[in-house]
Amino acid sequence: MTDNSFCIKVRDNVVPFLTRATLLKENIFNPDSHYSDRVKEIARNGSQYDILNEIWNTYSYDLLLKDDSIFQFHKEGDNLRYCFMQNPKVKISWEEYLYKYNLKEKELAADEFELWRGCYDNGDDESCYTHCNYPVYLRYDVSDKQYIECFHPYSHLHVGLHNEIRFPIAKILTPEMFVQIVVKMTYPEVWRKMMEQNGIKEFYKMVKKGCKDVPKNRWSELDKCDLFFL
């Protein structure tokens, strides 16, 4: 995957896919590294929400979804890094907020409406949000320098913030493949609707074909003794 084809995959394939899924909120993809060093510092000990806050504040994301979850895509030489972080704290709708307090907008006096609406708009009340106790964190890495047979796979997937969890992958994932996995696992209702409407079946059939095999000198017979994704 060349630098140019990498950018094309994100801009011409990933962005339209997320748009079609009605998930995309903002696209500021930049192939040059634009991630804050402070994010890396917080990532060592912070919670997922702490890390996300810094990512939001420093615009250290490439794609922002409507629930404020983020994607990052970075390529340096043959090394790849794709990351998805699900926002564990999502604001509910105004209607859901009223329902929580057994309120009806048309029955509120003007001053009451102003009070409740102000509290909701400012997000001062924790009941304005739904909280996910186990938000999805997926990070995909390809790293030639870090490859160690039977220990650090050349192509691997991190699940959760614990850096030592690495699932080997026999393919080199494209940005489209990574995003497809995320949408299917994190937004199953969106995925199901798109499949039922035949909106992505051709895309689905083609994406994996674009993932090349890991080089043989980085995928030994001993590596294959591990449990891995093909």
C-alpha cells in the first residue's frame, strides 16, 4: 500500500462508507501525524474517557462520528496504525431527558422550560448522558521494527487499552477492512440495516480481497502455531 493509495482508501472509500452509514460527523483526515504528544502521555495511565477528552480538545482524530467516537489512521513507511475509540458517555435526546423525569414539554411553564432546557443544553446533569461501562477500543498495528517471532506479531489487533494484548493477523488490513470491522461490532443495528437494504454487499465482498498477505519473512511457521485471524 503506497502513501497515495492509503490516502485514497481513507478519503474515497472509508469516508463515503461512514457517510452512507449516517455515522460520520466530521472529517479532518490528514496523512501527516497531527496527534498531540499529550494524548500519548495520558494514554499510559488514563481512562478511555480521559484519552478521548484530550483527543477532542486537540483535534487529534481523523474522523469524528456522530456519537463523538473517533477514528485515527496513520501510515509511516510500511508501518500502519488504525485506532477506534468509542465514546463511553453519549448525550441522550431532549425527549429522552424529559421522559427520565416524567415531564411533558407542553405542560411546562415558561420558567420551568427554561430551567430544564438550560440544564439539558449545558449538560450539567449526569442524567443527560448514557454511560457505556465497556466502551470498544480497537487498534490495529503493522510494525516491522517491533516484529519478534512468537511474541510481537508483524500485523496485529489490540483489543482494549492493555498494550500487551495482540491478536496476530495473517493479512495486512486496509483502512476499509478496519472500519468495516468496527461498524459491524460497535453499531450492529446500522450494519444490519445496511446489509438488509443491499447498500454495502458489493463493498463487503471486495474489501477483504484488498488485504494482502503478511510477508513470509514476517509470518513464520512458528507464528502460525498461535491463534490468529486469517
